[in-house]
Amino acid sequence: MAQCCGLMPLHGICSPTSAHLYFRRRSARFVYCLCVALVLGVVELLSVIHMITAFCISGVGFMSSIGYMTAGAVFYGNSCMALWLFARLARRWPALMAAWSRVEQATWRWRRPELALRFKVITGVILATALVEHILSILTNIPDLLFHKKHNATVCPGDQDLVEKRVNMEGWQNDFLRVYSCRSHSFIFTVVRYQTWMGVIVFIISKIATFIWNYTDIFVCLLGSALTETYNKLNQRMLSVNGKSLRQQEWQEMREHYAMLSSLTKTVDENISGIVLLSFTNNLYFICLQLLNGLSPNLTSALDSVYFFGSFVFLLARTVAVTLFAARVHDESRVALPVLYNCPSDSYCEEVSRLQVQITADEIALTGMRFFYVTRNFMLAMIGAIVTYEVVLLQFSVAMLSNKANTTSDTPSH
């Protein structure tokens, strides 16, 4: 599914082992990835031009315009960045999966975790809710077609000929592509004039960008879940011998396996830390934006209200899910520490001491380019950041509204 959107241009993804995985620049999949990146880059460029132009226009209310000015640039900028990060990861993925396979083979005596069903459930739930949310988004952008409005037809901002001709409403009711494109991507058609072929491209590329956004979060959830299970199997073995006397060789074996898992986690983090950072920054922006839109009087219909609350709950729940799945890696890496503290005196040895020091001193967690560690405490820090940003935005908007009111009151009437 990801490769249909230009992500992870790998070969051998359906092979039973990692030995058949390979990345090739001169391949149809990589060329397709470049084509998707090119189209997204053009849309991002138009979005940035619109953003700069909108910021230069005075007299627009801050509360109602910040999303209009920046949402398109951030949304498609996130997609362009994700394509680049996943293309870079695809080149490293075969070596990463080979290292993961070596760790699994080294721990062959433990039962391997059953991850297939869990992966399908996580992916299915997130994609199903994302589909419902996106359908609501489409419906909110075609009110003229839904409610058969005969006034205030949707007109593309840059389509001046149509503004002058005022085509009849029957044409608008039947032209879903024009209405949807002009309302959902007005930041594009303020820069260029609408054409039908452009509407088709915008419709398709918006779906690709939406999938990329959701896939980024799903990818972090799945890798976090897989790493968690590798630690979980080791922890189960160590918990089963809690308080029992073991030979030094057995403690050495568990310490070596823990060191292998820690090394694997750090290798994975080195390869996906940029994706983790992108996931959290993008979600943080849109959570703040949705809150800001909810506090402004822009919800004019019941459908808008349903979409806003549904979209906000979905976005918040997905961000919490990403945080919890990624934070479990850090939690599971420390589960075995009480077992070591409870080691009998006759079984205590240098290997137990070394494992204690390693678990205590070594920070095992997924990170966002080493800017932050994804732990349960990070969720509280993110909530605090959201509240802080919202207070600042609200104070700024109140100041702008008061300045606008003072300017209006000082203007003499004619």
C-alpha cells in the first residue's frame, strides 16, 4: 500500500526472509517515487507562494486565517519530507532487516512473538478511522452539492472568467471535482487558474498525501510494537527465574541477549529518528490548529461540527497511540531491573552487576533526532506544550482583535 504512494521503493518485500530485500535506484518503483515527489513538490511550492502572499495581506482576522495561510504548506511539506525520509530509509532497510534477523536467530530458543495479527489490527484500526475522517473532510468541502444551494456558489479564487460569467447552479451541482478542489485547495487556485486536469491531479495527490501522513504514524507504531515484543520475550524469561539461583553462564547469556536487543534498538532509532520527529511535529501542529479552529466561530453547520470534533478526537487518539507504542520500548527495557535487585546472594556475580549497570545507565528509547526521548513523561510534556501554544495564540489573537477595534473606532464616519 505504501509503495502505491511512492513510499519505501524496495524489491522483495513479499519474500519470506530478509535476504531477498534490495534497493535499486534504476527501477520503476524508485522512478515512481521521484514522480510522486515531483508533483508533491510543485503543490508545496504553490502552497508556500500562497502563504507568503496571504501573510502580506492586511486586514484578515488572525483566528480565521492562520490555518488558511499555513495548513497547506505544512501538510504538503510533511508529505515531501516523509517521501525523502522513507526513500533514504529504503536504501538502509535491507541491512537493518538483516541485523534484526541475526538478533532473532540468536534468540531462537525463545518463542518468537506473534506480531502479524497485531500489525493487521493496528493498521486496520488507524486506516479505517482515517478513511471515515477523510470522507467527512470531503463532505464538508462540497456543501453546494450536498445541500443543493442555489446561492453563493463555490468559485475558484483565480478563475476570474467564471466569476464574470456566473455559470448556472446546475453546472456547479454536477461538477464535484471543481467544487471540492476549489474549497479544499483554495491556496493553490489563488496562485494558478483552475483546469479540469489540475483538479484530477489535486484530488489524487491529496489522497496520497493523506495516506503518507497516516502511514508515518502507523510505521512508528508498528516498529515500536515489534521492538517491545523483542524485549518482552527476554523479560518473560527473566521474570520466570525471579528469586532463583542461576549459574554465571546463564546470567551471561541473558546479558548478552539484552546487549544485542539494545544495540538493535539503537540501530533502528538511528534510521527512523527523523521519521519519529516528523510524526510528532506534524501532529503537534495540527492539534494546535484544530484547537484554534474550534475556538473560533467558523463552524457554521452541523456537518462542520461533526467533522471538527471527529477529526480532533481521531488526531489526538492517533498521537497518543504513537506515543504509547513508542514509549513501551523504554518501559520494557527496564522491566528486568527488579529481578536483578532480587538476585540471591549465592547467585550474584559480575554478570548480574554488569547487566544492572547497563539497564540503569543506558537510555533505551526511540528518539526524535535525539531532540527528545519518547517516554510516557514525554506525553505530559507534549500536552504542556500544546496548552502553552494555545494560550499564546489566543492572547495574540485577542490583541489583534482589540487593535482592529481601536482602529475602527478611530476612523471618522462619512
